Amino acid sequence: MSYLKEETWTILPASSYKIIRNCPKCGTKSLFQSTGDFRINANGKCVDIWLIYQCEKCRSTYNLTVFERISPQKLPRNLYQKFQENNSSLALKIGTDKKIFEKNRAVVREDSVSYTVSKKEAFPSVSRQNPTENCRMIHIQNPHDLKIRTDKFLAEQLSVSRSKIKRLFTEGLLRGSNDENLEKIHLPRSLTVLLDIDL
């Protein structure tokens, strides 16, 4: 079976996870968002490094531990310099690293990360010889394991309504290559979908 167009969509986070925690000033659970700034505290020959979060309502701060009692000499020189410079790319990388949140026992709001989608088309595209042949094969890569509903994502990226996406699922015109139930799942780290209609 041949396809008119084969492409890869890679999902890249554009913001950090928000943390759900009790705010001492608000007296209730609040959302804390990353400021993108690091705090470095010297402790003898070692340092503690945190990523600073802030309550969305009152701006009370929370320090997310990145490194604890570590010698700067044990860190790559360019990495330590990035902490000192509040490097935005590093802050985003740490702010989307679930292992760091788990280490801190911090609860994140899974749907709080905004993202961009990098789209690349395979070349050359396969010539379509028969109008009943499949139109598109889309490889979706979700390397950061962001929690995104598959139907919502496809509707956004294909610029159609979610009701139309569900109708395509029902009619078999949009389906997973391994017959995944796309209407009910969140995007895995890797998924290939087949679209049998021009949109």
C-alpha cells in the first residue's frame, strides 16, 4: 500500500509543568509556575541548586530542588554557568523533566504544558496512482511524554472540529497503524496514524 504523503510530527514543550501545592499565603491549593530562574546557595564547598516556582495568585515562591549538596567541580563547566545565567532552555528542560518532580514529590498539572509541533515531510512523497489509496501517513513523536488527548491533538493539527475527527474515526478514515483506539487514548511516545481522506 502506498501513501501520497508521509510526514513526522514532533511535539516539543514550550512551557514548564505547573505544580499543584498548598500555598502558605493563600491558605489553599494553588498552581505554581516556573519563573525560569535558578537559585544557587553555597554550602561550604558544595552548592544547592533550585528552580524557582511562584504562586500564580500571590507570587509566593517554592524552590524545586535540582541538585543538593553537590560540588560545582562535579558539574560540567558549561552546565554550571547556565545555572548562573538563568539559561531559559535549561530551565525549560528541567521544568519538563518528570523525574525531577518525582524526586521532589511535587504534583504537576499534566495538562499545563503548552507545546509546539515540528512537522517534517518525507521526500520524495509517494505518487498517488489510485484515488482510493491512502492520503497521509503521519508519525507522531511525543518524546517528553506530554499528556495530550489524541483526538484533541489531531483536531488541532488538522484544523477540523473534534466532532469531525470522531466521525473520521468511526468511518475508519483516520486510524492508528496498529488499530489503536484513538478516541480514548492519550498520545504515547510514538504513534503512527493513517489518514485516508484529503483535508
